[in-house]
Amino acid sequence: MEQTLNKPASIEDVLAKRPLIISGPCSAETEEQMIKTATLLAETGRVDMLRAGIWKPRTRPGSFEGIGVKGLPWLLQAKKITGLPTAVEVATAKQVADALSFDVDLLWLGARTTVNPFSVQEVADALRGANVPVFIKNPINPDLELWLGAVERVAKAGIKKIGIIHRGFSSYGNTEYRNAPMWHLAIEMKRRFPELMIINDPSHICGNRSLLLSVAQKAIDLDFDGLMIESHIDPDNAWSDAKQQVTPAKLVELLDSIKWRHETTDEKEFVVALEKMSDQINHIDDELMQLLGQRMKIAEKIGEYKKDNSITILQTNRWNEILERAFKKGENLGLCKEFITKYYDAVHMESINHQNKIMNS
């Protein structure tokens, strides 16, 4: 009879851990692959929860779409052997029922589900009365309201333990990552729901194991609560997403390479210094707001002159001059071109809005 490597932990105790590390194969392929991967992960002593793809929503037909229900007994057996709680993705009411019938400890909604309110509602309805934690991945497209809506639908179904997973977004022109991180959206969700656990999924952001460390490190630097990283006994021959998976041994190397941070400290010198610099930033922010308000008043005066002389609001040559001037100054001040472009675009659009009111009043 196979022995349990670790004493089974309650899901409540596991979810209280920081950082929470979830790992396992992208897809459960065979019973041997599932049990061996789970055993090696448990032996590392670094993994808190075992994940595996049972149903795989694929972009195109013909791709491996998961082993299906027959993989759930493998996952249950892996839990019995290792003591690791289990987690799977669900997208339909039947999948919810099947997963719960095999004592899966945590369910998550994938990006392709979160993007569709009808699918989210179907899963939420199936969850009514269930006492299971549910994590919600961001939708494929960068739409914060869809992510918010999914959280609200699951909460209204009576689920008490809800978390969110940042796995990146589909973005036109993105070449570095499989899914662009768009960190600002994850940060905004963290700001709106500070009580929710948020973990990062660098595997799906990167799509390539060589980038995992940099993304995982940034997530920890941003005070994420944990990581979900795909691990496989033979990544290069995995049936799905081979390039982004790592062996259990490589997972340990990755975790050892991360510089783990804390949100705060009781160290008096740090607290005093931070308060002083925070006050400085507050004063500068106040000055920036005053200056932006003055800039908009000047923009309104310009709008009046344009209106009186039947001149268009947009002056392309002038705008290009402003940007080029900002790029040169910003480079000397340590500001990157991407930031300057986003900042000036926002200021420019606000100026246009102010002038538009004047022109059409």
C-alpha cells in the first residue's frame, strides 16, 4: 500500500500560507505521469497545492483538449499519496459536479470562461450550496469589468472563499509574452478587492520557461500572495504547453532564485524614512494636480481662440513637437519613452475634451 508523504493539510490552512505555491502539469495525461509528478512535487517540500488540467479549452479543434473525467481519479489518488490538496479548472456545471464528486479541494475559472458572463453564471449556479474555494482568472481580453463581474457572480452564489489569478491578457502586437501581463489591471483589482487572495500565473503569461523567473519576481515585488507554476516530469514531451512547463527540480531552482519580500516591517528606521518619503510624494502629487489644472485652463483659452477663428482642435504638427520635446527631456530624467507616451496621451485627451466643450458650447 502506498504511503502518504505528507500529512494531509486542510484547505483552510493551505490558503492561509504566504506565499502559496500551486504547481502541477498543464494537463493530466496518464495516471503514471500524474502520480509521479505529484510525488516529486511533494518531495520538494515547497509546493502547497497540486494543480492539473482535466478539461482543456483549446483555441482550435484537434488540439489535445484534456483527458476528461477519467483523470479525476488519478488526481484523487495523487492527493491520497502526497497529502497535497488539489485544484482544477472548470468551465461548465457538469465539470463542477464531476470535480466535486472526486473531492477536488479548489476550483478555478479559466480566462476563456471569465470572458463570457453566461459561462460564469452557469458555473456560479452549479456552485450554489458548495463549500469550496473558487479562484477566478482574468479574462483573455483586458476588460476589468468582466473580471469584476465574474467575482461578483461567484460571490452571489454564496461562495465565501474567493481568490483571483493574474495570467496575462491577449494583446495585439505583443511579442515578448504569450499573454501581456498588463500589471496595472492586476494592481487595480488588488486595490478594489484588498481582501481577496491574488496569485500570479507566470506560466501562462510567459509561454516560455526562460521568462518565468522575471515575471514571478515582479509578482512577489508587487505583494502577490502566491504563484501558480506548471510542472511536468518531462516538459519537452508534454501533451500541451510544453515550452512553459518545468520539472519539479527546476521549480525548486526557480523558487530559490526569487527574492522574497514583505509588505511591511516594524523596523523603526524604515517606518520613519518611508513616512517621510511618502509625505514628499504626496506633496509632489498635489503640485502635479495643481499644474495639470492650470494646464487645462490654458487649453480652454486656446479652445476659445480656435473657436473664434474656426480652427480644428487637433494640431498634429504641434502635438508631434510636444512629444519629441518630452522624449528628449524625459530621457535625461530617467523616464522611459513608453511612460512619457502614455502620460502625454492622457493629458492630450483631457485637453481635447476641455477644448471640445468650449468649441461646442
